[in-house]
Amino acid sequence: MTTAVVRALGALAHAAAHALPGPRCGCPAPAVLADRADGTVVRCGPVVAKAHAAGTDTAALAVRLGLTAGPGPAGILLAPLPARTAAVPAGDGAASPYLTELHGRPVSLWPYGEPVDPGDPDAAPWEEAAVLLARLHRVRPAPGGPEALPAMRGPAKAALAVSRMRAARPGDPATAPVLAAWRGLPPWARDEAPAPADRANALCHGDLHLGQLVRSPAPGGPWLLIDVDDAGWGDPSWDLARPAAWYAAGLLPPEVWLRFLAAYRTAGGPAVRADGDPWPELDLAARALTVQTAALALAKSATEHRAPDEVEQVMLDACARIAALPPELTAEHSS
């Protein structure tokens, strides 16, 4: 069903695509690209309008959007379009030039980018994603230092996933291995404390997966990273954690993982050592992403009144293996 937010986003994107729209501009009808609790995204021609999640910290989002539009991440992050009406405070009394507001939600505008084709997994841009991450992790903070940037929200997203699982399956014994693996993580990885200074040392995306890459300008432009809602200063290993977790669980073929890792290292990525075993740096974040994925699987399957599917069960089994590890093995990489 078309909601008021979707209709308003479509109108905003259409107006941004045509400074002087006529009654017969020939545009296709606005298309809903995503409609989830964490964001509603509507496209009209070359422009995409995104309503960010209700309750978003707009001051932090404004900083993230300003960073994205700056020179440092140029050619790495897709830059936003100026809002037609800046109506959301940036946190210092000024208005962000990249945020407006619709139905009580902050909204940003973006050029449309061509997404990864889910029907062609052999063409998935794993190496391109790795190079973009390596370049992002080497971007130096703006004047004011790292403290001027919000923290990367990877641990916060993991904690939210566990909270959703608990709410969806209160007292369910199926959650026990996931919670045990969760308890084996250090407080900072559970979003209960700041990350140690030696880990929080890079500009991070915070939620890297292949859905966060587009070609822009579309079609056929270079690959760029999108969606900076979780970006910030933090542990760069978190951005490698999802493919690392998938590889460890058996979902990502070894040859794909090795190509991804080699591309990241060749591009000078600082999250792992230049050669040798990368797991001392990746183990903790990969465990956290395994827990996050498994928790979301249990929450989603409970909401949909079904058993976990085959892929979801793989991540649940991985949590059980993590929970069964001797404490000294998990503690070794949990500092």
C-alpha cells in the first residue's frame, strides 16, 4: 500500500529531478526501492529520496552527510544532492544543506546509482568493494580530529539485532547459542563501552555488504559506496567482518574471500597486516557479525512464523560453534 511517506518522497524526488516540472514531463512513476523500518527509499528518474529511520540522530547524520560531500571521500562514497529545503538542524544551530524533513523523518536526496545485479553472482564486485574500503580507511579526519566525527555504528547495529531477537523470541532456547556467543564479546563490541583507541583508528562505513555499492553515474559508472547512516570513526576490521564471517561459516567461497582480502591488502588497507594470517585482527568483528546475522535470522523467522531457512541456519550453527569455544580462545582476540 502506498503510504504518505512514499508519496511525499516520490514528489520530492520528482521535483529535484526537474527544476521546472511541467504537467507532462514524461517521467516514469516513482518507484519504491526499499521500505523498511531503517529507511524508505523512492526513485524518480535520476534522483533517489531517502527517508531515514524515525528517531535518527539528525545532528550525527548531518555530519555524516557533510563528510560524504567533502573532498576526502570523493570517488569512494556517493555524494548527496543538496536538499530543496534545508529544515533539519545540523547540531550547531545551522541547517544541514543535505537534509530536509517529511512526516517527522529526516530526508536526503541522492543521484540514482546502478546496483549490483543479484542475478549475476560471478560479476559481484568483491575486489572493487575491497579497494573502496581500503581507500576509505585511509581518509584522514576533517579539522577537529576524529572526535569531530560520530562513532561508527557497527556495534550499535549488532546490539540492536540482539535486542530484536530477544523481543521476538523471549525465553526461546533457540536463542541460547546466539546469546552465549554475544556474551563472549568485549563490552565495546556489544556497544556497552567506547572502542579502545588502538582499534578506533579509521573512517569506517559501518555496514558493508554488496547492496551498499552502486555504479554512478548510471549506467556503467565507477563503483561507489552508498548509505552512510552508520559511518564514522571506528575499527576498520568491522567493514571486513561480514565477508569474513560468511567465509568462516562456509557461505562465501574461499577463492572469493581470498580475492577480496588480496585486493584490500594491495590497496593498502590498514585493518589487517600486509601479509600472513589476518584473523588476529578480524576474529572479533567476524564473531560479532555472525551473532548479528544469526540474531536477525531468529527475529525475522519468528515474525514470519517460520523456521530459519538454510542460509540462516548456517549462521546459527556458526554461533553454536563460537559459543562452544574455550574462553581462552575467544579472549585472545577480544581485547
